[in-house]
Amino acid sequence: MAENEVNDLADLKDLTQGTEIAADAAPDAPVTPAAPPAPLREQELDAQGRAYATGRRKDATARVWIKPGSGKIVVNGRDQEVYFARPTLRLVINQPFGVTQREGQYDVFATVKGGGLSGQAGAVKHGIAQALSRFEPALRSTVKAEGFLTRDSRVVERKKYGRAKARKSFQFSKR
């Protein structure tokens, strides 16, 4: 067996006992644990203490501001129950809060333009997820794992010439 060959953990222990302690550390000094890892990003807030983000889906664009509060969501000056009457759209909007266990902790103010209601709900969801990750950078990995930070790039295909719609052909006539 060679001098520095390690076959199991006992051999590793024997090798480490002979190593010297660094000159700057005292031999009897307690080992202090490393500081908890800091988030990779820092909190981004405006002058009013809000986090801002832009969300997009289909042709809709949402500008979203969040701040700590009672969980009130206002879209284009109206309450979410009035603006998004369908319960499924309200579920879509609240997904980022559900994943991060932050229901009822943030007030959301959003302005949405373009697209239909479904696209607007997706845009608000994207904006809320982005703003959450800016307000609490530690939540970024949770929101990203669910795919809420990724913009859904699916859009309506354009109509082509010589076609009835994007892909549909005109009715074929033999005579």
C-alpha cells in the first residue's frame, strides 16, 4: 500500500490527523459555522416600498406592483372579482401566492392592456411572480421551479396568403 493511498474512511482519518492547523487559527479556537448563504439577488423596491414587474401573455401586457397588505388585488381600477368574473381566471392569478404560501399577505395593483381575459390573467400571473421574486429574492427558486417566471411565448399564428386562416385551406372544388 502506498503512503497516501486511501481505501476506506479509516485511512482518510489517519491521513488528516497528521495535517497542520493553519497559522492564523488558534489550535483551541472553536470552529464558527459559515454565514447562511445570501440570496443571489437583492430586493428591488421603488420609493413607495413596492416591487414592480411586467408580465406578458399572448397579446396582453400587465404592469404589476405588489406591497405588503391584506391580499387585495386591483386590476385596472376594479376588484379582481369584478374584472375577472370567471373563477378559473382568479385561480390563475393567485397561483404564485399559493405556491409560495403568501396568500393574503400582499396587495396587488395591476394595469393590463391588450388581448382577451385569458391572456390578461396569464399576464397578471407572470407579473405577480416576477414582482414576488423582486420583493422576496429567496422565493425566486420556488416560483421559477413552477415555471411562473418564464413568459409563455405561444401566440396566435398569422394568416397566410392563399389560405382561409393560418393553415386552413379554401374548400376544394373539382369542377
